[in-house]
Amino acid sequence: MNICVVALGKIGLPLAVQFASKGHRVIGADVSERVVQLVNDGAVPFPGEADLDVKLKEAVAAGLLSATTDTASAVAESEAVVVVVPLFVDAEGVPDFGWMDDATRAIARGLKPGTLVSYETTLPVGTTRNRWAPMLEEGSGLTAGKDFHLVFSPERVLTGRVFADLRRYPKLVGGIDEASAEHGVRFYEAVLDFDERADLNRPNGVWDLGSAEASELAKLAETTYRDVNIGLANQFARFADTAGVDVTKVIEACNTQPYSHIHQPGIAVGGHCIPIYPRMYLWNDPAATVVRSAREANAAMPEYAVDLLAAAYGDLTDVGVLVLGAAYRGGVKETAFSGVFPTVEALRKRGAKPYVSDPMYTNEELAAHGLPGYDGEPVTAAVIQADHAEYRTLAPADLPGVTVLVDGRRVTDPARWTGVRRIVIGG
């Protein structure tokens, strides 16, 4: 099979490599000439994805994977097209379809009869049928569901472990019609492998959800669930602080029975998915008060962490405060919607002098994100924002002068912090 993957980012490139590993010929299309050149050289354009460097070299060397900036020509050579172009949204979740519109128009120019088009980028419910189908039809002169097949199949993987997640989780597919769904299922069965899952009520593999809308909602629902659950955990934690209770012991106890699955509280919910997709869901369903309240609760946590610091330290005016961790989660070099930004802003509002340190970033890289790097300036307080593994062994000797530490991720060892006031969220 000839396959085109549109957008060779942190999800698209591993997908292209996975498809090639099954013996298919894959053409990756990307607007970046730099990315295209690197991929054609067998070089990974970004760090941190397990096994990608080796698998990419193998695919390119075998002649099964190449890249181009000409999306239309790549589509014209392909029997299946998988679209993983970023969809940008603002803080309120209002989508900016600009890049995806451009990519869809380019796909339409190369679309030929019989081709399967699968969108994997998370979308508001109804987008595949009501936006992409007409756009593809207009640009190609073909009819969706008759001349070509159209499905939505959400990516359900985390960067850093894409290949493992592709095997572990069922691949969800929803078509604009029954024939499209059948083609989508057959396609993904030909390009993916699945682990056996005894915990599932049916075999792991490709699951047809019955419609593109159901598949779109499934992705929004599973990510929104996490945000709502974390929001509830954060509210429990804030109450626990007033009651003198350790919320983690409470959560551990609750989760010993099968009807409780409370997540962990923390200083921030960041990344491309969890802070954004609930807003996208609200764009579809503005009456969803539970979703809105949870998003507001989670967005308030960085300022709450700074409130805890001020309550323990006192007046923060002109106080040097080191924020540890710019990444949105440990071990990932990515600042998308990271809690570092509102944490720094909350410190500045209280008159503090914030600095940021992260083992994955240089000060120059931090400055490019508008963050004040740390060069050994005097600091007397610190806030842990990301759960990097390096912070597990952190001790007062590593932060001389610090008298108060707010560990927003409970990553430090309390036994190491005698002599320094260590505060965690939720007791």
C-alpha cells in the first residue's frame, strides 16, 4: 500500500515510521523544508521519542519512507492519507483551522477516486463531516462517501512512548458512512499491531464507533474526563489543606475499591491535550457546567501554589524565587500550556523576582519562551512545577539559601528536607 502522512511532527512522524515498518511505502508531507530534509536523511527532527531514531533510519534505508513539501503530489501517489496537522485553539478553546484548512485544500488537489482520508488531529464534533468533507469535495471534484472514503480516527498516544501506545490502546475509527468506516478499519488493521488486553471486554484492535461524530466525541470525552477528574482531586486537595489532612492518603484509600479512580492533584495541568480539549468540547457544548468548572479549578492551581508559598514565607516583594521545571510534565521537552507561565506571572503579581530552571532547557531556550533563566542569583524560596526525575533526589544543599519549598508535584523526598519548610498541595 502507498500511504501519505500529512505533517511529520511528534505524532505524524512516528506514525509514518510505524506504517513503513509494516512494509508499506510511506510519503511524509510537511510544510517545513528543514523537517523534510532531516527525514530524508534519516535524522529525527525532534528529541525524546523512544526508538524513533533507529526505526526512522531503518525505514529510510529500506526505501519505504521519504518526505516532501508537495502534499498534493504525495496524496496523488497514495491509496490512504493520514492527516495529523496541528489544530490551534485560543485560551477559550476557539479553533483556528488555518493550517488544517491549508492542508485539506492541498490534499484535495491530489485526491483521486478510491482514496481513504483519515483525520487524526483532535477536532470538535462534526468537523470531519461538515468541514472537511465539503472542502475535499470542492477541491477534488469528487464526492465523499462515493468517490473517496473519509474517517476520523483520533490519535491516543503520548509523546515519548508513541510506539508502545499504538500497540496498547484500541484504534478508534468513525466514518461518514458505512463504506468509509469499513475501509478505515481495514487500513488500520494493515498498519498497526496490538497487544493482548485481558482487561478489555472485546479484543484489542481497530474499533468502529459507528460514525465520525462518535469517534470525534470519544477523543474529547476521554481527555475531558481526565481534566474533570484532576479538577475534583485539586478541590479535594485544597479542602484537605484547610482540614489538616493528607489528601494523597485519602485518594489511595478511596481507590482501593473499584468504583473510585481519583487522579492526583498538582500545581498545573499542561500540554497540548488536557488543558485544551475540554475547551474544545465546551465550544460544542457550552452548557456543560461540570466541564467548565473543572477547567477553571485547574487553571487556578498555579496561583494557589504561590498563595501557599506566600502564606508560609510572608511578603514576597523583591524575594528571589526559583521555579523548577519549565516543561509541562517531567521528562518531556515541551512547554505547551505549561504551568510555568502562570506560576511566574503569579509570583510577579506578588512582587517576587522569579527565575526558572529546567534540566532540559538552556537559559537561551527559556528566554525564547519569555522565561527568566537562572544564573545563580540569590533565591530564598522555590516552587517545583514539573516532576522531572532529577528532582527526586533534590536536597537543601542543591538550593542554598532556600527556606521554603513548595513541591507542586510531590516529587521530592521529605526526609531530605529537614531544616527547610517543605509544602505540598493537599497536606
